[in-house]
Amino acid sequence: METESLEQEVVDLKGELFLLRLKRSARQEFKSSEFGRMRKRVARLLTVRREREIEQGINKRNSRKLDRKWKLGIVVGPPPSLREKKEED
């Protein structure tokens, strides 16, 4: 998996987590097991990203700087589940 696709998947999963939190607060039906599954998936992807940085010789301080730049460059859009619903309509 390439770094860009890995980072895009992290953004998508975090968007899905946000939707789950909204559903929980609105008392709508949702699978509570999805929280743990998605959080673990995000953690795995971020671990893979950090392992790749270590292979490239990037230290922890520079990694945090890169992470901040990456977060500032994220373009917020609807998560995949909402994109699919829009395409159906």
C-alpha cells in the first residue's frame, strides 16, 4: 500500500468514526463493535506509516513535524459511506 493511499484510508476511517459518534449522540442504531474495529484499524495504519518513516531514518521530532504538516493539508470531505449514498441518489 502506498503512503498516499494509506493516509487517505486513515482520513476515511476517522470520518467514519465521526459519523458513528454522531449516531451514538443522536441515539440512532449503530454497531458498537465498529468503534473498536475502526480505532484499531487506524492505529495499525499509523503504525505502518511510522515504521516506514523509521526505515527512511526519520526521527521522532521530524515525524511529528511531518504529521502536523500532513494534518494541515487534509481536505475534509464526506466519508466513503456518505459518498456512496450521494452516488445512489
